[in-house]
Amino acid sequence: MRTSNLRRFELTEEQRPKGEGRKASCADGAATKRDGVLPEDAFHTILAHERRRSERSLRPFVLMLLESRTTNGNGAASVKRLTSLVSDAIRETDLIGWYEQGVILGVIFTEVNTAGKDPVTEVLCSKVVTALQQNLDRKLASTLVVTLHVFPESSDRGRSDSVADIRLYPDIPRLGSNKRLPKVLKRGIDIVASGALLLVLSPVLAAIALAIKLTSKGPIIFEQERLGQFGKRFKFLKFRSMFVNNDSRVHRDFVQRFIVAQAESEMQGADAPKVYKIIADPRVTSVGRFLRRTSLDELPQLWNVLRGEMSLVGPRPPVPYEFEVYASWHRRRVLEAKPGVTGLWQVTGRSRTTFDDMVRLDLRYAQNWSLWLDLKILLATPRAVLNGDGAF
């Protein structure tokens, strides 16, 4: 038997949830529970519920997945034996169900302490693994792969192509599959519209490029690493609006302090509305100020849309150092929708909204997405651009 993705934590008696505390979660799938094991749909629903609960309570949980890589003919008997052993080894308050029906068994260990020093195999996983090793057929046990996934995920995932553990979000791809045709149409609209706009606006793009080249040294296009859906990194394109060789720590410090609600705006009065951008930034060129005010610096992102890294409508993609200070519920804006050139935030309040309000707008968009909503946002975008409120 092999285990992977093990994390260090311990369970304490004080943190074990009481029976009443689990009623709301278990009731969701009780009607369809078979042999003590939740079916796939119900298990995914409860897993999503536990994520929301963890975001609010700030108490982590652990998802254990048990996958057997065997195709022998005793599948039904082996599965029944496996589920029986796991059910007997876990606490009454833990939840067991099919992560993938008949293939991957899942267990949700709620209310755990990840700050402990004892190895996880001796604390959380020991009873389950020991029970399986002692009671399963040796050949079957050797094919079993056990993985542990902690929520909220650690933000120190290095240079991984993803900042999220996708195993913790099986419901999100499923939500997308329920709107498969609209999603295909959305991508088709993105391709046609971005390609047409790049062609039609080519004289404007050329004029902007010439203005940038004649007024300041440096490249015409500014490339910056951003995070797409599920944290996939890509090169985000803008017309360069700043002088070269400036100190990026100015923006990094401002954004991080703003998100964690420690930023006192040095450049605004005490009663002025907070702005999610630095006002009168000395790093910005004269041409850059005009481009930013009119949002013309964003036009190269049409190429990101054409390449499939972004959509015309969606949440704005964050920079990695912004994501580092996100609260767990903030991260959902990166997970639940592909980033866009414009979005509900841009046409509602732009930089004049607080960061939390911006995230709420992005989540509202992801949860209520439709082609009609995209169309309304696209039609409202020119007015927001011409108004210029919140653009700096």
C-alpha cells in the first residue's frame, strides 16, 4: 500500500465535532446514502459545503482518497470489503463517500489541527492504513494508493503550474459540464470577437505603439506573469504605461497591504473612497496616464483571449504576489471562472470598490454566469470606459 501527498497534522479530542454539528452536512446526502457510503453526487456536494464552512470558521479539514489500481474480476467484493474496513476505522463524525463512483473512495476528516508535530501516518491515517493492511488481501492492498489533501491549501506551492489542489474541487468542473454548450459558444464568441477587434483596431494599436516608442525608452508591450483559472500561469499583455527599470515593490507592498486591510492611503484624504490602484503613480509616463485613463493599455489582452488564456468577460487575473495574501474565500475568484478583459467589477465600481467587494462581484458573476450576463457586461463596458471613474 502506498501513500502520497501526506501532510503533518494531528487530531485532538477537543476539536472533534459533536453529533449535532454534523447534522446539516450529513442531511444533504442522507436520503441517497447506501451502506453507509455517500454516492458521488452527494459526496461532492458535501465536500463543497465543507470548503465553505472551512472558509468561514478558518478550521481546516482533510480529504483522504483511496484509489485501487486493479482490474481483477472480484471488483464488487473488494469494494464492499474496502468500504466496510474504512467505515469501521474512521470517527462517527467523519464522512465517507464515493469521490468517483466505484473507483475512488473518499473520506472527509473535519475539524483537524494542522499545527501538530506528529507524523500524519501515526495520527490521522494510522487506523485506516493499519486496518487495510491487516484485513485486505495482500495483492489488493498493494494496488491501493492513499492520498491526503488539506484545505485550505498552502500558498507556498512554489513554481507549480497551479496554485490549487484540483482534487478538492470536483464540483467546479461538473458545474462547467452542466453548461457545456454555452461554454463552447462563449469560447467561439471570444475567438471571433477578439480576432475581429484586433483586425479592426489595428490602426489604433499601431498609433499607440508609435506614441509609446517616441516618448519613452523600453518595449512597447509589457508582459507580466498572472494567474489564470486554477492558478495556471500565463504572460499577461498590456501596452507599457510606465518607465522601465522602476521598482515593482511599490505596487507589491501597496496591493498586499490593501488586501489585508492594513493600507492607509498615503495619497488620499481620510474620508476619500479607497482605490485599488495607486493614484498619481510617478512611475507612469505621460502617454501611459492617457492609456490607463481610457483603458487603451488593455487592448493587447485581446491576444490573450485569442490564445485561450483569458475570456472577453471574467474576473481580472491576479499577480502571484497578490494571491499570496488572499484569504481562502478570495481564492475562489481564481478557481471558478476564466479571467477576462472586462467583468462585473469593471462595469460596477472599478477601483472605487473595496477588495472584498470586488471578490464578491467576481464570485457572483461565476455563480450566475450566462451568455446573457456576458452580453450585458460587454454592452456596459464602453460606458464604464468613457466614464473613467476608478481608472488611474
